[in-house]
Amino acid sequence: MNTPANSSFRSKKQLVLDKIAATGASTRSVKQQLRELSGVADEVLRQLWSDAQFPSDCALLAVGGYGRGELFPHSDIDVLILLPDSDQMQDDEHFKTSASSFITACWDAGLEIGSSVRSVSECVSEAEKDVTVQTSLLESRLLTGDAALHKAFSKAYRAALDPQAFFTAKTLEAKQRHTKFEDTPYSLEPNCKESPGGLRDLQLILWLTKAAGYGKSWDDLARKGLATAREVRELKRNEAVLSLVRARLHIAAKRREDRLVFDLQHLVAESFGYLAEGESRSQRKASEQLMKRYYWAAKAVTQLAQILLLNIEERLFEQNQTLHWINERFADKAGMIEVTSDELYLNNPHAILETFHIYQTTVGVKGLSARTLRALYNARGIMNAGFRKDPANREMFRKILQSPQGITHATRLMNQTSVLGRYLWVFRKIVGQMQHDLFHVYTVDQHILMVLRNVRRFFMAEHTHEYPFCSQLAAGWDKPWILYTAALFHDIAKGRGGDHSDLGAMEVKTFCREHGISKEDAQLIAFLVQHHLVMSSTAQKQDLSDPDVITAFAKKVGNERYLTALYLLTVADIRGTSPKVWNAWKGKLLEDLYKLTLRTLGGRAPDAGAEVQERKTEALQKMALYAMPHEAEKALWSTLEVSYFLRHDANDIAWHARQLSRHVDIDTIKSIASRADSMPANEQKESENTTKTAIVRSRLSPIGEGIQVLVYTPDQSDLFARICGFFDSEGFSILDARVHTANNGYALDTFQVISNSMGEHHRELMQMIEAELPRVLAAQEELPPPAKSRVSRRVKSFPVAPRVSLAPDEKAQRWLLTVSCSDRSGLLYSIARILAKHRINLQLAKVMTLGERVEDNFLIDGAELQHNKKQIEIETELLEVLGS
């Protein structure tokens, strides 16, 4: 329906949106434009209210964000139809007709309206029960209708409002909201309204001041002495940045969207002029500039909001705590460090870093007071090159790193207050630096602090249950600060171009020299920074059963001290990327590499024969617990080569023997095989079928995550593809596959798989695997084409270029196939089909998923790999399926 109100609102709204979109990077007029958009809505609502002919003793109120008089392009327009305290009004037919026609007309006019109908007493009652309603009504304003009724409502609402209770409820609500967003403004897809440092934190301050009667604007805060003139200017400036980002985000999405998701970041960046027409800079580069601006604004909001919250709390609760002197510069004020002078840092810059050392070492201190935070904020300008070169400051920073406790809290607080980046200038360059590898969920600075936190937890008794082996190693480590320093620098050179590991090693060498760190310790720290990716790459991409792999890695690390430090940093680093990246299987690979390398460093050269014998002996000890017949394992073990025993630990070997020993009869198998050679084709086929019953067994994985599956069946060229197809169709992800062909022609394959539906249903899943997988293998049906799968939103925005590498090992007997591409369901099955097509034998598969990127490694052999033309054909086909 095209009514005058409909046409008027849409056309006027579009004029305002055009203004918002046309101002480039300027934030000067965004607040005025949001108020103008609100005014357009006000005008239409008044007209529609008049048309609906409501009773004269009703009123229309704007509430919530709309009540502030600021309207974002696609935000809801929240209104309250306010009624007098009368039991009959809502049942009145005239009122019902008016309300229904009004709301319908609002939607017809293009107003995204959210409406409620309450009497004055109902408003007060609901507000007392629900702090969300209380907050919404706090910002109410009269649009049209009975002014006396609105005045009565305001009086009743204010009388019922308890500012202290409201403060407590809203700050608890804010803590929950921050926890939901992992207490950081630096996620790669932040919510510019709800995330820490977002617009909601600014609104919270204004709600609290208005509830307490301290005013309703930033200028009122200054007049009441709660904020300085400089802080008010910073608040207004950063509020305008966040408001413009949110408004442009709504326009780019053409709907209400408050998350800066990857696929919208470049559109918003364009609106800021970061990607002008004709420029050659990539969308990624443009979005990085936008996000850096956003992160700096969010960081400033976080700092200022904390100062103001503490000020409001102190005044609202009339706190006047006794000061307990720490020294002549600092005091303990109810657990908060209080400076004794507002000009302390300006007069004594050395006290800046001392603040954080006191925070680390003073028992009972839990944070910085508003006065201290404000003094730090105002002292940012004096943290210059001379400050960084001052020997006293360098000594104090070294003390902070080497303190036996509080390193995580101190460095996080230093980053929140901008002290870390201003003292450690190289760190400042990566504050708010995005990472577009799709498995990091934090910016570079937040990832670094997360890794530092992870390292610290290895040394804390209360966290030994998380990673017992790491805690065991940490307990014997003499200088934890070496690992803290390496963690602080390991990714500090990201985003510069070139190898960030090499550049970071150069930076940390300079740091160590300037901070008086001994040559021996500095060499270890530089080694860790330069090689922090080597251990994970070796464990997840190479064959750890190959003695040459272990020997080469042992040669690189050199000694047990370096190995232990690298292992602890590697575990902390992988855990600090994303909750989705770390899993128990990766932990086992790293632990296996550590233990194998440690034995080699101890002077025990890899000896395949001795290693096999040791694993067999340990496996026999485990099997003895199950009262198996004497030498029950002999038939199975005699069919397996050394490589089998090297690729499985004693626990797996024992499990395989227990499950398979009674199914292996060498004499019978050999007899069938020899007779089959001379049989007619039809009889040979029938004979083969009598031996082709796949044995499938499963158990909860010993590593503590997922299911371990054993498959024992006559070998065939497409066996791996069939198994992958089954797991894919049932929703399982394969973490690892170890494939062996015994000398009796049977395949003995072991898979580590996980499923999102594990939980309490693992028994049902295991039963299903054991029942259905043999049936699928016995069917011998043609391999179906891979199912078409949807690509995730993040992959669409930042696709990973598919890469295939096919290279022989040093002995030219086997080949290492490495594939890298964006993840999707059915990917491993697609690869397996191509290997089966070319009759490629798979010996080992390591599947590494890094967020939305996969890096899979396969150890293979096959006749076609000996011909260059066939190699190119295989690589080409793989690239086609990886990119499809």
C-alpha cells in the first residue's frame, strides 16, 4: 500500500542514508544524521497516531535506543503506547481498533517497529522485575499524546528507581555480555554494539549517570566532575567512529547487522574511502585499515569506560575507603592501586612501569583505581623514545617479566592501558593487527597475550590437570621468564612482509641486548622465536616413525633444554589460536615427537629393531591382562612389517592383536590364495568372497577424544576412498589414518575420527560403525561422486588458494603428498577417490584442520608416481577438486 506516510518516510530516510554514506571517513556529522533519521521517524509516527484516532488520555512514547533520539538505519523503532491506570482501557473496542490500525500502518510505512502497551503502574511493575525494561523506559521521551500522563509516568518511574540497585544489575549484566565475547574487543569479527569497547559500553555509562541523577550527556559528566574535558572529547570522538561504523554496516548489509563479519568488512572499508575506485590495494588491505581504526576506538572506549565506571561507583556508593600506603607514590584503596598525586607520572615517569610491578607483587591488589587509570591515560605522551631507552625503565620492565607471579594480569593490564605498546614499540605495531589465516580468532596482540597466559598456566599448580605432561616439564624448568619473553615476541613481526619468525628473532635479540639478558638466555629466546613453528610442522606433517625425521629434528633443537622449551611454547601457541584448533590428537603427536627426540638426544640413536622389540614386549604385557592364549598374537604379527610396529605404540599393537588374533590363520589364507591362482574366474571370485569379510572394531580413543576405528579386510585399491566416503556420509571427521598392507594381502588400517554428535551417544556411534562399515565395504558398489557442499561464509570472504605438493622422500621409495585449501565437508573423500583412480597406495595420512583451512599430508607410493606425465595428471586433478 503506497500511502503518503509510506512514501514520505522511505524517501526522507533514503536522503539521510545518502548523507551517512557520503561523508567518507569523516565522523563529524554522524550523530546529527542519526538524530535527523530519528526525527523523520518521529514525524511519521505522529501523523499515524493522529490518523488512528487514539483516545485523548493515551500517549505515545519512544523508548530504548530510539528514545535517545538516535536511530541507526535498520534498528528497531521501539515505542510504548502508554495508558492511564484503568482496567477498562485495553479491553475498549475503540482502543483496540486504534492500536491495530496504528501498528499496521507503521509497518506499511516502512517503520521496523517494536511496540508494547502498558499502563503507568504496569510500567513501574515490569521495570522492578526486569532490568532490561527498566533500562528501556529510562530513555523514554514523549512523541505525542497526553503530556500530563507522560509526566505522571516519569514521576512514578523515578520514584521507584533505585540507582544503586540499577548500577549493580547493569554492571553484572555488562560482565556477562563481555564474557560472551571472551572479554576482548579484538575478535576478528567483533560486534560493534555489544562487544567490549562497543557502543553498548558507552550507553551503559550514560544510563548509570542518568539513573543516578548526574545528567544525561557527556558534557554533564564533565560538569559533575566525573570526567575531564579531555576525556569527554575522546569519548565523543570514539563514539562517533563506532556510530559511523555501525551505520555504514547497516547500509552495507541492507538490514540490521551489528557484527563486522568478514564478508561485509571490505564494503564498509570502501565507504570510508580505504578502497577508492581504481586503487590496486586488495580488499583485505582495506579491511585491515578499517579494523585497525575500529580496534583503536574500541580500546579507547574500554579504557575510558573503566575510569568512568569506577568514578560513578565511588560517588554513587559514597565510598571513602581508608588508604593503606604501599610506598610514598602508591596506596592500596580497597584493593585498587591509587596514585598519591594526579601528576605522579608526569613528574616521575619511572613510576609508570613501577605501577604494574606493584600490581604483580602486592598481595590483595586486584586492579587500578579510577585516579590511577586517569593518570596513566594522561601520561601517554611522555612514554616516548627517551622513556623507552631509560635504563631504570628497562630494569623495571625486566623485573615485570621475571616476576614469579602476576605476569599474565600485568601484561594484559599494560596492554589495556596502552603502556605495553608505548614501552615496547614493536608491540604497538601489532595492536589490532588482523590475521587472515582463518584459524586465529584473535588479533595478533591478543593472540600473543593468550599464548603468554597459556605458558604461565603450565607453571601454576591449580592448572596441572589441564596438560599434566606440560606441567610436569614446567615443574623442572628453572627460568619461566625465558618462555614468557619468547611468547611475547613469537609473532611480534607479523604483518610486515617476509618471514615473521626471522624478523621476530632479530627483534628479540635487540630486546635482550638492551635489557641486559645474558648471552646464553638470549640465544635460547631467539631460537624459540625463530623456530616456534618447526615442532608443530614436524609433528603434524611428517612421519614420526621414520628415524631420519627424528634425527633431523633432534639435530635442529640440539639439546634437551631447547627441546623442552620449544615443546612448551608450541603447545601454548597452538592452544592460543582458537578453541577449535587444538585437539587431543595434536597433543599426542607433539608429545610423541618430544619423547622420541628426547631419546635421540640422550645418545640413543634410532634403532628400528630395538624399538620394535621394545614395543612388542610392552604390548605382550598389556595383552597378558586379558588372559589371551599363549602366542595368540603370533599369526597376526608374522604378517606385519617393521613399519607397522614403528607407527603404532604398544597400546594400539596390543588392542589390534586382541581383536584380530583369532581371525588370522596364515595356513588357511595361504592355501586359499594358492588354490585361487589355478581356479576358473567364476570359482576364483567365489573363493575370494569367502575371505572378504571385513572386521571392524572401535573404541573410545586412548588420547581422550573421539573414536579409534580398526579395519581389517582384504586390500583393494579403493579401500581408503570407501572408508573415507563412509565416515563423511555419517558426519565424522578423520584426524589421522594409518594404513598398512600385511603380507597376507590384508589391509590393517587405523583411524582416529571425531563427530559433533559424540557426547553421550558414543556407544551407539561405535555400534553403528562396527555394523555399517563392513556392509559398505562388502557391497563393492561404484564409488559415488562427492556430494556438493556449501562453503562457509568466512571461506567465501578469505578463500585459501589450493596448493598441491608431490615430492619423493630422501630414499625415493615413497612420496609425500601435501594439499592445502579451504575446508569443506567431503574434501578428504574427494582426494581419496583420485588416489584410488590412479591406484596409489596410501601408507599414512595426517589430517590437519586449522579453522577453515586444511593442510593434509599423505605418505604414498604407486607405479604411476614414477612417470612425470602421470604425476602432473594427478596433481592437476587434485587441484581441480580442491578448488571446486
